[in-house]
Amino acid sequence: GQWVPDELTLQQSLQLLQQAGMQDNAVQQQVHQMLQQVSQKPDFNLYLVQIFANMPKADEIVRQRAGLLLKNAVNRDIPQDILEYVKAAVLQMVQDPARSLRHTAGSVIT
């Protein structure tokens, strides 16, 4: 079946990626720690895909951050089924109108 994101977790992930852009050092450290924790969860990558590839109304920079985190995840050891899902979704992003997102997508799948 098709994976369906939990709305609360999706909003929290989105908020985390938005906060990642703040200049405040304390916030940066908090965001870093939170990302360390959530990246341990196997489905976190699915939330990143959701934000990067399936939320065109989200800020481009936030979507780009999600893509960069995906790139890191793909280079680590993630389950094959999740990897396939990530690659399929990201592959569609090489057609995105936003150059930065196309570029990020290219870096994820190479």
C-alpha cells in the first residue's frame, strides 16, 4: 500500500527544517540534536521525501534542506524498500521548475 504521512509528524519535520535556517546558535544546536534523534527513525526519510518532492507550497529553501538530508541518508544504510521509494520520488524532481531543487535532486540520485 501507499505510505501515508502522519500529519503531526509532517508538521514537526517541516518546522524543524524551517528552524534549521535560523541564525541563533542555541536554536541551531537544538535543531541538530533533534535531527540526530529523528534521523534514527526509518520513516523519517519518507517525511523528507514528502517535504522535498510532494509539498510544492513549502518554502524552496526548506524543501532543499529536506533534499540535502535525503542525500546524506541515501549514503548511509537505509532499508532497500525505502531507498527505492526515495529514488523514485526524487527522480521526478529533476523536472522541477526550481533550479535549486533540480540540482539537489540530481545530487541525491547520483
